[in-house]
Amino acid sequence: MPEALPSLARKTAFALTASLALLTTACTGQSGSGATDDASKDTTINFWHAWSAPNEVKAVGSLVAGFERAHPNIHVNVVGNMTDDKINQALRSGGDRAPDVISSFTTNNVGKFCSSGALVDLNPFFEKSGIDAQKTFPKPMNEYTQFDGNRCTVPLLGDAYGLYYNKTAFEKAGIANPPKTWSEFAADAKKLTIARGDSYRQLGFMPNYHGWESTTEHYFGQFSPTYFGKDGKSALAKDPAFEKGFTLQKKLVDELGGFQKLEKFRATLGDEWGPKHPFHTGQVAMQLDGEWRLGMAEEAKPKFEIGVAPLPVPDDQAAQYGKGYITGTIAGIAANSHKQNAAWELVKYMTTDTDAVVGFANGIHNVPSTLAALKSPKLKYDPRFKTFLDIAANPDSTTTPASINGGVYLVTIQQFGYDYESGKATDLKAGLKKTAAQIDTDIAQAK
């Protein structure tokens, strides 16, 4: 299924600092202010989004055109290719040209969007429209679009993470099926690894946290961890899922040659978004990645058949095989907008109208963000893509919770991951306690 470079998910935890600073100083008014406009009268609203690839811009245009046909009195001025920094500056400044509706790829900023008042709480709009968000959206998407009970954003398509594997390499190695548990995964990764001198002709899997999408949060999604306790404090040193996740990843790093050898090999490989990605070329036999990788890999015309499956789970969670990590694009209404009722009509259409969601998903090849759309017969996709639809609909799938300082805590955890896998940090329990304390300090300072 050909598609352009992906627009969701793209290491969002590492692109936060500037936008968070703008959100911190935003003077945007209170949620619900300005929601006095008559959405039945002729009006024009501004919609800012971040999509930029030709097929994506075309899909957004079709989505908005469908809305305008259904609401001929509401005209939408669409502004694309908007970064979070630009959006946040506009939310802060306001004015006639500022967005009434925004979409962002940075789900990690939801906590800041909500706590700063930059976007309105959509709960009253859902209630007024008689829409039950819990029954409309997959559980992880419901979770990452709100903070402290404030649903200031809503899902607008999503990303699901799974396992890509080289079927030809599997056959040569005598592996009949993709691994379902971590022990099977580790065994297959070793069996698929073929040495070449002090390097690799084929690496079964690149386990290092710098290995493209192999981030700590994507790994830990399979362990179903609890990031924060009821007291709001980091649970990093308390939930055994984290210790288990770090331990198993480090063990795989060591078994596949060690951190230094793997990093030396990684430095010779192609980049994540180009045709020479090591999974495309067959240099890496298994890859943790999002749904967009299928189209990109097929466009690269690999010399092997691509298989897709859910990412393996810890052995003691074998019954939950099929789950995965979920993230995606979010949409919201500016708190300083004076056309919030009209803006809600657009948001409601884009995010809850089944045909609209399906059409948009077909247009940019992302995962639909409503339970109804995930089951729609109108979805068009490569049969292998259904793996990601199933992961998105799976109630055991996970995401990372919103925080008042955005994704800073994820960056902190990832940094510890670098230190631990490389051997810089050797005491795991002590390291988790220290990292948890840093997370708590950062959150306290952000309040």
C-alpha cells in the first residue's frame, strides 16, 4: 500500500522544549469561553494542521470538503504544514487569523495543552452532542487525549506499533511463525543473526534504544507498565514492569553482540526514512515499527516477502499477545476562539463521523481512530495492515499518559535507557529510583 513519508509518531518525545515554553506562557482564557456563537449561521473558521506531503494535503482537503457539504454555512480556511511551535504561538497571540481548530502530531503535549488552558475542555461538547467518548474511541486513544479529567483534545487517526519480519530470512532459519513471547523473540533474533567478521551480514533485530523506533516507551508498551501512581509520583522504581523491560532489553543487547558492536553496525546502516532503511535492505530481519512502515518498505521493492505481526509480549503475559503501543494525531479547539460551537461541528465531523474517519484513514494510510471506523467495510488496505487495526482495537493495547510538562518524563526514561544498555549505569534498581526522583522533580517544577 504505497504512501508518503509518515506524519504521525515520529519521536515526539524529543521535540518538546520550545513548544512547551510557549504553552507555559499562553494567555488563552478559560475552557468554554467564547462558546456562544450560533453554528447555524454563516461563518468561517480557521483550521491549522501539520500535514505536508501531497497525498496528505489532498486527503485533508477531501475531509474538509465533506464537512462543508454537510455544513454549507460553515466555511473552513485550511492552513497546513504548521509545526507545534507555530500553532502554540498562534494560540498564545489570538486574532482573526489564529486557528479555531488545531491538529498536532505531538500527543506528549496534551498535558500541557490541557493544564495551560490553551485548548478548551471538550467534555461539555461531547455531552451536548450525546456522544460517549468511552464507547467511541479505543481505550489508549481515550487516555492520551485527556489530562486530569480535562478532555482538551480528541483522536484524529492513530499509529499502532507492531513487528515487521523478513519471511524469506525466517524460512532460511527454519522459523515457521513470528514470535509471540519475549523468549521466542530473543531466540529468533539470535537465530536470524549472521556474522560477518566482527560485524553482521544480517542482524536478527536491532535492540538498542537508538534503533529507530525501538524507544523505551514503544518497548514498554508490551509490558503494560504504570507510569504514575495515584499520588501522581513516578512509579518507575515501583512497578516491576520497568525493571523487567530494562532487564530483558539489556540481555538481548548483550546476547546479540553487545552495545558497542551493535552501535558500530548501526552507524553503517541507512536512515529511518530513506529507501536504504536496514529492514528494507535485508540487513535487519525484524523491526519494531508503526503501520506506515509497510508502505515505505514495499515502495523500496525489497528482495523478500514482508510479514507483519503484533510485537511479542513478556512470557507471563502470553494471553495478551496481540496488544501494542498506540499513539496518534490529536485535534482541539482554541480557548481564545469566538467560534467554538462552529469549531466543534468541524471537530465532531472529523473525529466521530465514521465515513469521514474511514475516508481520511484511506487517504493517508493511518489507523482509524474510532471503534466503528476500525470495523468499517469501507476501509481499504493491504491484508497485512489489519494487524495494526486489530492492535488499535485491542483493549490491552497501551499508551503513555499525559503529564503537565509534556513528554519530558519519557525523555528522562529514555536517557536512563541509553546509560543502562551501554553499561554507563550498572545498578538498575538504583538507577530507576534516581530516574523516578528526577521525573518527580521536573513535574513539581512545572506546576
